[in-house]
Amino acid sequence: MIYSFCREMDFPPDATDAISGAYNKITADAKMYDKLIAAADEYVNTDSEDYRKLISGIGDTLKISEYTVNLILVIYTLEKYTKKMFAEKGYSETLYHDTMKDTLYKLNECKKMYNVWGIFALGWYRLFCKCRVFTLGRLQYELYSAPTDYKDVIKKGEPILNCHIPGGSKLIDSDVEESLKLAKEFFNKDPLILTCHSWLLYPPYEELYGSNMRAFYDRWDIVRIDEDDWDFWRVFYKERLDDVKEEELKTSLQKKMYLFIKNGGKMGTGLAYMVY
């Protein structure tokens, strides 16, 4: 189960070996395996946070990184529960594959952040396991409730799609356009009403963007901005600016953002809506 999923999602060979090895270690211990099964049931079938205690016990007992155990829990739940749910709802195997490919992106982020094959965004994948997030082309769409009133278009609390921008590839405007068309067809919505809360929609960053990121930014009507640094890691793969070494910055955006912050710029996010 775990090995085949890793291969299907194109995990690096070293990651596949590490995760499969850790899973085999868990299954060899009947008590720890029972905890994994119980945690998966809690994870997908309830809103309780008790699954965290169960999996922390696994990592502590078997000396496996909590991030690796996190990923094993997610893969186990997806393959045991969510894959069946997709089939029952009539969703294609291709949609399942495309949606769960997000695990590869989060796997690589965890490796960059902590030098461990695993994931740290465990709460995020609960949405995937409950069939609330779908990847359609370049973007992801979450079944959501409108966070605010927006003009005469939608009221706070009404159903809406929350747009997410996964890593893994460049944000090309033509790919964004194709994804929006796919979403309009998949959800049978015309117009397609979306919300998004992201660092990509923070107005002070606009001057740092290239043409494709600027095109994405321009698609949205920003209704609120927040000064915060909770997305700092998404740019630098570090938790603090003090941990960032200027000579190690690789992308033009990293270099521009680093200078922006060093020169007193405040980090933040924007909440926005789109009617497509």
C-alpha cells in the first residue's frame, strides 16, 4: 500500500525507501500498528484531534520522525478510505491521482525545511481525506464557506470554492486559465465564484512579481490585507529570517523578498474574491 503509493506519486527513491521502511517497522509492532489504524479512523471519520496523540506515540516508541509518521498516516488513510470514497462518488482515478500528487510537493517541502522525508501540514490533508479538496490542472479547489460578504455576489457562510496554489511547478497564466475552465465544468458553476487567502495576494509584494505571478494577482479583487509572517517558510523554507543565508537564495523571488524584508518591508497576506 505505502510503497505502491509512493511510486505512483513519483516520490524520490530515497523517500520511498525511507517511508516504506518506517511503515514496515510500524506493521511489525502489533500495538503500534493498531494505533495507526485507530488514528486513521479518527482522522477521516471524526473532527477530533485525538489522532495526534496516537501517532505521536508511534514515533516516540519506534524512533521514527513525527513528520514521517504523519505522511504514513495520510497515505494509509487515503488508500484505505479516500480512494474508495472517490470511486463511490464517481470521481475518476485520474482525479484521485492528480489531487493526491500534492503529497509529493509537501514531501519535498518537508525535506527542504527539516531534512526529513515526511510532511508537517497534517491538518491540511484531513481535507483531502474527506474529499473536500480537488486538483484540477494547476490549482486546487476546496469546498468552503465564504469568509465574508462580498458585494452582492455572496454572503458570509454561503458555499464557495477556496482556491489553493500548490507548489511543484511555475504559476503560468495559461495554466491558471485552463484550471479555471476545468473547475467551472467540474463544479458546474457559471459564474465560478472563488475566494483565496494567500501571500501571493498581498499588495506590497506586487512589485516583486514577474509577469505570470502578476497576472495571477490581477485576477483577484482583494478585500482585506493582513500583516503576518505565517507564510514565511513558503518562500524561504526556513522558520526565521535569521536562519536565511543570502548566498543560499536561489530564485529571483527569494532574493527580492529577502531585500524587501531587510529594508523594512512587512510580510502579509491578502483575502480576495474572483468571479470567473
